[in-house]
Amino acid sequence: MISFFSKIVLLLYFTTGFCQQNSKDNFKKLFINEEKYSIMFPLNWVLENPDSTKNSFSLIKQNSSTNSEVISLHINDLRQSNVKIKAVEKIIEKRLKFAVEILSNKTVKKYNLTAKEYIYKSFSEGKLTTFLEYFFIKESDLYILLYGCNSETYFQNISEAQKIIETFEIK
């Protein structure tokens, strides 16, 4: 006979497996697969304004009439714009001058690349918004991957956004 403890362990094992499968099903993904990058996102996010050059996109999750979350990507060809890699740091610094508060500023390793990661607060459309922003350089391309959300709900919403960001891949 199986002991009571063994039954509990088996029940927890199967329940956890079922919940994880359910969680995966709830996170059914749409897929953007371009020459330079790919990303997956759940059905409750909407792809808006994909760039015809395939160098930018925006994903929007509308939470209510006044609150939305955005994940966007912009790719800039540094050769085409005659920007030197060293000048990118100055561009980033200029962007951050508009920040109300910088919560994090660090160098990270993602997608086998070294990137700058910033978390900062700034005003967007009259509302205090918190942004998580990554700057990657691969070959001559500057990738700017950004997540933005109302500052009041940022920490409640960031985990789903991070799951999406983790699926982002630079090819």
C-alpha cells in the first residue's frame, strides 16, 4: 500500500505538472520571426504598427481604458546613420536626462551579447511611467528593447513582460 505521505507527494507532483501545463497553455504565443530577431508573446498582447522594414514593432497590452503596457523594439543601423559605437553611450545619456528617477543602471549579458539595462521613471502622455530598457549592439545594429508601464502597477506587471522579453532572440 502507498503511504499517506506518498499519496500527498504524488498528488502535488501531478497537480504541479498540470498547473505548469495549464500555465503554458494560457501563454499561447504568437511569434514574430524576422531575419534579425524573433519574439513570442501571449494572445492578450496585440501587435501594433509593425515597421515595413521589420526594424521595429510595438506590443500593447491594454489593461483598462487608462492603463496599458508596451513592449517595443527599434533597430538602428549605425553605419547608415553614421553613428559611432562610442556615440551610442552619449545617445543613451541624453535619453536618460528626461528620467525623473533612475532605478537601475547596469551592464548585463543577454542573448550572448553585452547590453546596457536601465530601469527608470519618466513622464509619458502625462503619466509617470516606469521603463525597463535594453541597448544591444550586434555588428552595426543598435537594438533598443523597451518595456513601459504605469509606475503604480509596474511591479505587479513586470513578471509577464519579463517572460516575453526572455523569448526575444537576436539572430
